[in-house]
Amino acid sequence: MSLLQSHKLSLSISGKRVCDCLDLTIEPGQCWAILGRNGIGKTTLLHTLARLRQPDSGEINLDGLNIKQLTHHRIAQQLGVLFQQQEDAFPSTVLETALIGRHPFLKTWQWESEQDYNIALEALTQLQLKQLTERQVNTLSGGERQRLALVTLLTQQPRLLLLDEPTNHLDIHQQMSVLKHLKNWSHLDKRAIVMTLHDVNLAMRFCTHALLLFGHGEVETGTMEETLTEQNLERLYLHPLTKVTGEWGQAYLPT
Amino acid sequence: MAVLRRKQFSLTLIGLTALSLISLAWGLSQGSINLTPAQLWNALFNAEQLEHRLIFDLRLPRLLSAFAVGALLALAGALMQTLLRNPLADPYVLGISGGAAVGALTIMLLGLTGFWLTAGSFVGALFSMLLVFALAHGQGSWTATRLLLTGVIVAAGWGALISFILAISPDTNLRGMLFWLMGDFSHASEPGTALLIILIGLAICLPMARNLTLLSRGELQAQALGVNVARLRWTIYFLASLLTAVAVTQAGSIGFVGLVVPHIIRLAIGNDQRLLLPASMLLGGTLLVCADTLARTILAPQQLPVGVITAFLGVPLFLYLLRRSQLS
């Protein structure tokens, strides 16, 4: 069964249409990139898929169930969201921040168990933050904070990840390492990822499918080969691009 | 690790409970007649002693009122800071105390006292709470910033009304009014209601504590991790407002407890609300018991408004904490 499915989804922000009657099906094992210009509605679409926002019309199903009929609690057991920014108004340690990922699985009076701690520590190790466990989050660098937000998601262990610009603040090495990690993660155990990205070349390298938001409600979805054509991308970014091919693969450069 | 953490939590709460009891004992022994620990012990358990009446009729009700109000304010402050995700929020930031003050001063201006004073300030507080809620709610959107700004503006309006009432009041009323505005326990002799409310408040808050920790990290983040944010926000707005209304009705607007106490706890043990909420209550109560005891005794036989003492303690303490957090 598909993990996430939208049926005739229509969406707009302040009068601008993001998508019209969008039918989207995300299967286990897939990794989707949402691409589009600034302000075109990538984040809005992502938030709507996570039920953090109401669509104008249409339906979204998570694992076959209408998302409207699920509580936020139930949704959080299946679906994790990475936001563009994290609010750290109050002090908190790295480990505490990772542990909030266990919240959807704890009952009202239940405390985090030793096992929950182990899940969090394992995730911290995977994204190389283990040595910062006791640090205060507001002392972290932008890249470390971004990886910590991903650690929280890995601690949550959902089946579907919706990531808003996961490569934000990351250097080239960390971009590659984080995306590789996420790709491996999505291959395990019937999982899938949807992420917004600004880097077409990273999308080509790590994603299996793309959703292009052109604006005015025009959308194109499909596999990478189908969607990421030179023509589509120039129309997407309103900027001329050159395709470069080598034995390592291909890339687009802005001209 | 999980066990260690729960142990640390219980130790903190046990320590703070002990501190509260010590402060109460100290408060009970200070006053027009100072008691040694041995005398206090005798007086507590020997009904025939003269001091027994002194303690149970005069000092204990007042101290328990102080404790309850301190606990209410600290809890309300912690909730407001989470609701607005603003470290500078306190129980009065949304204008509750302003509304209560206008209610109370109007009653004083009319020459009424006693029950009417309590009723007037409580009605004023509730009115302000509903007014801010209705104004901030507007056309659906209910962001923390909008709520904060609405509250601050309404509070400014109440401030102007307070000045107006003070300006037109006859001189004989002014002293009572100023004492009310600065916070004062000399008329607080029935701690029962406030103590009951604090228990109810805690019973409502504690099951939501983990949700509140998440809310302090942002509404979207909390929602994405399974919190019903709309309901939580609504609950803590009304709960914090009611706690504040009860506190203000009991003893006027005592400043700084609600602002400073949650920060002291956060600096010591972090923002986990399962601990922050009960710990703030205990520390808030303790702080106000000490402040009120000082207010009674420093210039005895003259009594100072307790709000003056909390401000004297609170201002330097807060500045110190602010500086320390900048340095780290």
C-alpha cells in the first residue's frame, strides 16, 4: 500500500495557487524532491502533507487512512517533519532535544525508558553528534543544529520523513554524508522521504522522484528522468541552464 | 541514564520541599515576638501556650497565603513563558493584574472593602482575560506575537486607568490603594482557596507537562510531534490567567516572582516542564514566604508592602541571571 497519497489536492497561499487537483502517490522506498523557485509554496505543500495546515480542497491519505480523521499523535507515530528553522527560546541540551522524538510513543504519565535513551544516543552517533550530548543547543553551530534536528527525526523513527531543506547550513561533506545516510534510511523497512531542495544536482543524485512546482497551480510529477529535463528546469527556475555530462553522471550548471 | 534522571528530579523536589518547610518555620518564628526553634516546636504542638494562638491565628494563615500566592505566580509565570515562548513573559504581561487593579481600586474608591474588594479584583481580572482573548483571537489567527502585543497594549490601557483613579481619589484612600498595587498580605488571612487552586492547577498541568516542553520549542514542532496545539494553548491561557487572577485577588500585584522563579529553575535544571512546574511552585512559595517575613520584620512595627521586597530581591537577581546567560 502507498505510504502517502493525495487525491485532487488544491492549495493556495495568500491568493496564489500552489497546486490544483494534485494526485500524488508516495510508495515505500521512494525518495521525492520538491523543487521550485523561492516563495512558490514548497513549504506550504510539505506542511499540508503533514496536516499542519488545511488544504483548500482534496484529500490526503496516510497509509490508507484519511489524515483528517487521524489525531496529531497518531500521525506523529508514522510521519516526521523537519522544519526550516528551530525555535530555541529556552535552554535545552542536545540529548533532551533528541529525546523529544520519542514523545509520540510515550503515554501521558510515562517517562523515557532506557531504550528510548539508547535510540536517541544511537541516532546522535549516526550523525556524529555523540560527543556533544550534554551541550546546550544554543551553543551549537548552524550545521550542528541542523543535524540535531535530523537526529530528533531519526529518534522518532517514523516511516515517512517530510524534510524542508535538509541540507540547510551543511557544508559539502555534511550534505553528502547526511543525504547518503537518509537514502540508506529510506531503503530500510518500507520507508520513504519527501524533501524540498534548492540544489537540482543533489536531487538528481539522491532522489528517485521529483515534484516540480511551476507556480499558478502548475505541477509536474514523475521519476527523475521524466521530470528533470533541461526544458522543465529552465521553466522552473526562469533561468538558463547548461547540462554537463561526464563519466560520473550529469549535472546542471546555471549559465 | 533514564533512572539517573528521574533520581535527579526527585532529589530536586525533595530538596525544594525541605526548603519550603524551613522557610515556613523561619517565618513562623519571626515577628513581634521572636521564637527560638525549641519554643516554636513547643508552641506548634502545645495548644495551651499563648504562642500557639499567635502562630495558628495570625502567622500561619498569612504565611500560607504568601506561599500559595508565590506558588500560583511562579506556576502562572512558567506557563505564560511557554505559551508566548518569550523568556520575559510574566503572569501580568497580558494585563490580568491591570484589570484586577482597576477592579479593586474602583471598589476602594466607592468606599467598600472586604468581600467586595476580592470580588472587584477577581471580576476585573476575568474581564481582562476575556478581553485580551477576544481581541487576540480576531479572525482566527492566534500567534504568540499577536497575543503578546494585544496583552501588552491592554495592560497599558489598564495602567492609564489606574493612574486616573489614583488622581481622582481622595488622599485618605491613597495609602490603601498604593499598598494594594504593590502587593500586600496584611489582609490575607484565608489561604484555603488559593491552596486548593494551586493543587487543581498542578493536577491540570502535570499530565500536559511533556506537551508543554514541546510547545516551548515552537507550535509547529509540537504539532508535528503529536501535540494538539490548539487545545493546549487554549487550556494554558485560561489556566495561567485564572491562577494569576486568584493570586492578585489574594494579595495585589506582587512583581518578579512569576518572572524570575521559572528562570532560576531553568538555569539550574533545564526546561523539562515535568520538573519545572512543580519546582517553580515550591521555589515561588518559598521566595514569597521569605519576602513577606522580611516585609513584616525589617522596619517593625511598620509593615512594608511585600511587592517592594520581591522587587528589591528580584531586580538584582534577574540582572545577574541575564548577565550570566549572556556570558555562557
